[in-house]
Amino acid sequence: MAAPTPDGFAMTAALADLTSWLIQQGLENTPVEVWLDECCTRLVAAGVPLQRVNLTVRAHHPEIGTVAFRWHREDGNERLDFQRTSEAPEDFQRSPLYQLLMTPVTEIRQRLNVPNPELEFPIFDDLRARGATDYYATKRLFLRQDQIDPNITTRPPEGMIISLTSDAPDGFSEAQLDGVRALLAPLCLTLKCGANRTMAEDITAAYMGRDASRRVLSGDITRGSSDTISAVILYFDLKGFTRLSETLKGEAVIELLNDYFAEAVDVVENNGGNVLKFMGDGMLAIFDLNEIPDARHVAVKAAVELREVFAATNERRAAAGLYTTGFSLALHAGDVLYGNIGGKTRLDFTVIGPAVNATARILGMSGAVDQSIVISSQVAAEVRATRPDLVSLGQYRLRGVTERLELFTLD
């Protein structure tokens, strides 16, 4: 084996430094966009003629299927989120990355400035137009082969695909690609550290809500631990759901729930609220008064928006020949216990207390007062001066609630 040239020694030393640096970025949970930019810049300084680098990793997110982190020497970097789909888009199926993903092939190498190339993909023409002369791509799995479930064929195993292009006249040398190959293990480890954190954030946010996710990932996981917070509580459910669930097929019921809940969640979260849980056709959310000082005004505004959004959704669904429905909503305010409740191995991060119980009772009054939105005086009293559309429904004694409550609706 020939001894390394002086340039080879310099590149070897640069790669060793880069390996240690990458591992440190993983330990510090540095965002991928940040460390990828620095990593590529260091590789260029070490003599690897990079023009463009693309990192693709699977996402654990209900809407996003794949995330690509892309670096370009002249244009900087960007993150691209690709929506989760049942089938791969046609343009992706005609890409070298798809071939890597779906076949046992582990590497693809094609010089782009030679006549009659062995491999040809549509993206190669785009790369040539930007001056690229060489293309290299490879994949690495984050699991051992025996850890991959053979029964799951609808999505690829967890891992990374990386592609690199060069615009140097001679492209990449074999020594340069060997240097890149030597970096793949620490690069994957760094990417996996960030991916695992992102996966935890995405999954807990999707199943617990954004605020509960933040609290749990910060270490607030002791069973029974809780904080007393002041909040506006929102209870929401769909009208006539029992009848619809007995009339429609299961798939249609799920589609209906997802359509309406998607709108309801967007309204609550866009107004700063936190959705805590779904209960069949119902939803529980809070507007934290410590985070939103005018939470009462915001919650009432959200109720109005929800009414408007449902009207538009019903119009859209009716035009498509789909079933439509309405909703009932209750708003109440008070102190609640916000924290971990449940068994030793299964916890729920939620709110409990008399104010939560009262909100449920208020929701139950929507049929009796024939109103889809019912708001307690604990919310309405502060808002009435700026909302003349708040109309009193009178005072009521609710089961399990000590004091009579004056209830309001929106005219």
C-alpha cells in the first residue's frame, strides 16, 4: 500500500478532526442544518470538491414522511419536508435515491461529463445544467438487519441516504470518496441523535399536544407531579356522532372525524391553545392564562372562528357528497391541576379539577339551551364589554357544581 502523499496526510488529519467534531455535534444535539453547513465547508477546505450535498431521512410524523437537508456551496442550505403518501411520487420513483432505497444496491456512482453514461436519471440533466461533473450516493441503515421487521413493507427501514455532486473537472477522486465513506459512520450517528430527538418531539407533540410534549421531554414525567395553572378550558364534541357512527362504514367515520378534528385543532393551536386529548368524538383543550394573559378573549375568538370554519367545511363536504355535522362547545375558566396522572407504566398528561368537571357539565347544557356554543360567566364577564354578541342564557344549577352559573352564548 502506497504511503499517503503530503496532501493525503492533510486530508486524513482533517477527516479525523471532522469525525470528532461531528460526534460532538451529536452530543450537543446541534440542528442538522447547522452542522451540515459546517461539515460541508470543512470537507471543501480539506480538498473534497463538493458542489451539492443532500441528506434524506425518514420522519416520524403524522403528516411528513421524509425530510431532506440540502446544502449547496453557493446557495447555502435548506430543509425540505415531503408529505406522507401511500405511494412514492412518480418523480421520486425515477430518481437514483429511490433505486437505492428499494434495491440491495448500497452505492451509486456516475460521472456526469462522459458520453454514454452507464446510469441515467432525470435529475442528472438538472445537475449537469448547474455544472455538475460527478455524482455519488449511498445509503446507511440505523438498524441491524435482524432488527428490521420483515412484515412492514409499506415504508423503508430507518436510515439515511446521502448524495454528493462535484463540479470539479475530474469530479471526485477515489481517495476523496474513501474519505467520505470513512465519515459516514460518525455522520449517521450525529444525524441519528438529531433524528431521535426530532422523532420524540414529533411523536409526543402529535399524541400529547405541544405544551405537554415540551414538559415531558424536559423531564416532567413523575407520576402524580402536577402544577396548578389558571386556564380557559374548552370542551368540544361533534353533534349526532352516535347516529353517524351507526350509519356510516368505519372508514367513513374515521375520515369524518379526521376532517373535522383537523379544523378544530388548527383553530385552537393557531390561537395559542393546547389540545390535550381526544375522547371519541370530543376534544379537550386549554388556553393557559400564564402564557396568554387575554386568554378569555382569545378563547371566545377561537369559538367564533370554529363556527365559521365548520360552516365552510360543511359546505365543502356537502358539495363532495360527504356527510356533514355540527359541534357543541363549552368555555369555562378556573384553576386546574395540570400534570401526570395514571398507572405506573401508562400515564396521561392532562388537566383535572372542579373547573374541568364544570366545563363538562356546561357542554352538557348545549342541548337544553339549544345552543352550539355555551360560555360561562367566568369567561364572559371579562369579554362582554368588547363582544356585544355575547348573550346571557340565564343562571343554572349544574349537577356537581356548587354555585349557580350564568351561561352565555354568541348571537
